[in-house]
Amino acid sequence: MRCQPCNKTPVYICSNNEHTCLLCDEPAGQPHPVCVPCESELPWLDEHCRVCALPLPINGLLCAQCARRRPAFRQVEAPWHYGFPIDSLITRFKHQRQWPLGRLLALMLGNWLSHRFDEGLPRPALLLPVPMATRRLRQRGYNQAAMLGEWLAAQLAIPCASHLLSRPRDTPAQQALDARARRRNLKDAFALADPTAIEGRHVALVDDVLTTGATAQALARLLRDSGAARVDVYCLARTPRPGNA
């Protein structure tokens, strides 16, 4: 059974120049459906760790964890903190099937990445959405990371290979676990269908939110061990450490 919805049918007509802002219902006045005041007030992630994008007081530093031991992925690109209203938009897209909000977030993430590529960020050869276990995919009906990956692929002209990574072991949900438990939970949870497809290539994982980085680390380690030359992570938002605002 194919649970993933078809992404070839547009969920929002982005060629319409008379958009209404999806956040405040005022005229957007932009090519995408969010107005300039709402866009400027989003929780942009300005100061962060230069590897894992953890929010920090000063930009360009390494967080303690990355300084102690570099992760298997090279760099995380996330435009926003996981704060209001981004957290609400992601939740409504992820759990309430409000796909126009997901399409808007993907469009703005694509704009962000295009700007970063212009600044010198290396372009990956392939986008790899973070996979879901089969049972959870059937329950939800779609993988939000795969939808983001397909939308980004069309916007950035980078192929998306949703079939390469899988999650054959159905592990407990990560949300209720601490960082150490998340790492144990993900041991041998993922599989790569065809190592030759990523051998010697720069690839980027796509997900909605990076929390502890345990999922990204597990997948990046699998990809690097299978021959990937570089693994980056593209996500919508980055959470702070537990207990930090």
C-alpha cells in the first residue's frame, strides 16, 4: 500500500499574485503566501553552532558537544528556532494534514537554501528524506519529511531519493525519550537500499525538526560508513537544549 500522498498536484497555487498571508489573513504582497511583517517576526535562527545549528549566544562557535566529538554529518541548515509560530505551523502540517502550511514552510526553506548556496554552501547531489517505520507511516498516512524533500527537489533542482533509506525496525517514538535513550533507541534502526547510489557523493538529509540530533547522527553514520563523501542536514527548525529558552 502506498501511503504517501501524491505531491505532483499543487496544494497551493503559488503562481497566484494575490496571496493572502496564511498567518494573519492580510494581503501577502509577496510571491509566496506570507506577508513581510509576519515573515520578519518568525523566530529566525541567527546565533547557532556552526555544525549542529544549536542555538548559542554568539554565532559561529561550536557547541560543547560538537567541540568534544564531531558528528557524522558536516553541517545543519535550519532557518528557524523551534518557537512560535513555527512550532505551531509544523505541528499542524505534521499531525493535522494541513499541507498548504507544509508547502509554505518548504518554499521558505528552499529560498533559505538558495541564498546559502549563493553564499558558498556546497550543493548536495541528492536529497534523502528521513524515513518512517511502516506501521507509523500507515497510521499517519504520509511522511512529512518525504513531502518536504519532494518539494525542495522541485524548487532547488536536486534529485530526491525517498526510497533509499528505510526504517525496518519500528522503535518507540523519539519525543518521549532523552538524548541518551534516543541514541539507544535508534541503534540499527535504519537501512540503506543501495550503497552505490551514494558512494562518493555529497548528500543531504531532510527532516522537519532537529532536536537532539540522534536521528541525524544515526543516519549520517550509516551513510558515511556506506561511502558518502559528505552528509548535511536540512530541516525547518532547531530546538534548544532541554531547559533552555
